[in-house]
Amino acid sequence: MIRFDDVHKAFGANQVLRGLTLEVPKGESMVIIGGSGTGKSVALKCVLGLVQPDRGLIEVDGRDATEGDRDAFLARFGMLFQGGALFDSLPVWQNVAFRLLRGELKRPKAEAREIAVEKLRRVGLSPDVADRFPAELSGGMQKRVGLARAIAADPEIIFFDEPTTGLDPIMAGVINDLIREIVVEMGATAMTITHDMTSVRAIADRVAMLHGGKIRWTGPVAQMDNSGDPYLDQFIHGRAEGPIAAVR
């Protein structure tokens, strides 16, 4: 569904992506792991066109991601942002239905609200939450609202940016379970970036290790612990010693 072919991106003298090559199979959950500043978020932004690669090719469903109708292209995606990114001034249901109230996917207001309430229910939130504001919700509830928004338009592809950041272990487990269930239910292609190895094991079909701007290892999650790759082995076990130098 998504293919990176020798993608490079630099910001000034900082070479972030140095020939990223990766395939994300249709209907599978791919999790990209790697240290801070290794280019995981930049890779997602390149797919969405928020960042333009210096060179290389990105294809979505066999077509160059830079070609065709931009609105129609973005309508295929859902996104769960790391910090929630909810609009404080809008009630929860309007946050969830944000894309359904405008643009390419616009629906009548009553229908948009009905869809929002149903998506909230799917992530374990009751209808009374719909008229509350984000500031009235706990961090875990806000993350669920963000997940409901990500799936509101039934996207083909969903990006998850550090989905469990800031959550306690129990709520992180709840979110991981929800993500896994929803991706399977929808038959969506999922691409997640995370440092949380518990999330990796809970939601991944395949894992890719990004380091030094390149994919060092990729394969099924079941093979991760016996990969034989020193970069991956050091990262997943959190070892100070190894080829990945700690930044001090």
C-alpha cells in the first residue's frame, strides 16, 4: 500500500533520511521503531506531503504520492497525533467529526454528529462525552477521542504517532488493544511510530528499525527477538552498549 524507494531528506546540514526504502503491505500493521531524531515522523510527513523529499519516490497504492487530486488523496488517511491535537474550543463530537463537517468528506451536521457518537462508542466512550470539551477529559479519554477522529471517515490508511505517549501502563494497554481491534475490523493499512516496545508487540504485524536514516531491519514481529541485527537487538532490550551511541 505504501512504498518508499531510496527517499532522502535533509534539513540544512542535518541529513535525516539517507535512502529510506520500505514497503508497507496492504491491510497490515507496520510499526517503525528507532531512537529520537532518526526520521520516523519525517517519513510519515513525507507520505502526506507535509514535507517534500529531496529525492526518491513514495508510492501509495501503486501511484506517486505527489500526483493526482490532493484532497482525494488525503481523504484516504486517518491520523492519531502524538499530543492528541484536539481543538480546545470545539466540543468532542465536532473534534471527532472535524473532517465530516467540511471539504471533500462533508456530511449534513446531524449525520456527522451521529457518526461521531458511534465512533466514540467504538472506542469505549459514552454518548454524553460528545458534548463535553477536551479540557474536561482525562489524558486517556482525550487519546480515545483522537482515535475516534482518526477512524471517523473510515480511512484506508491510518497513521499512529506515538499512540501511548503520556499514558499510564493500563491505559496504554487499552489503547493498544483498541488500535489492534480497529485496524483488523476496518481492514486498514496501519503505520505506527513508537518507542514503546509493549505497543510494538501488541499492534504490529511487521516491524521496521530505522537508524541513521535507513531501515536496518524489517520483518514479522515474531522474528524481532531473534533477528541477529545488533541495532535492533540493542534497541528492543534498551542496552546502553551497542552500535547505537547514546546522546549525552
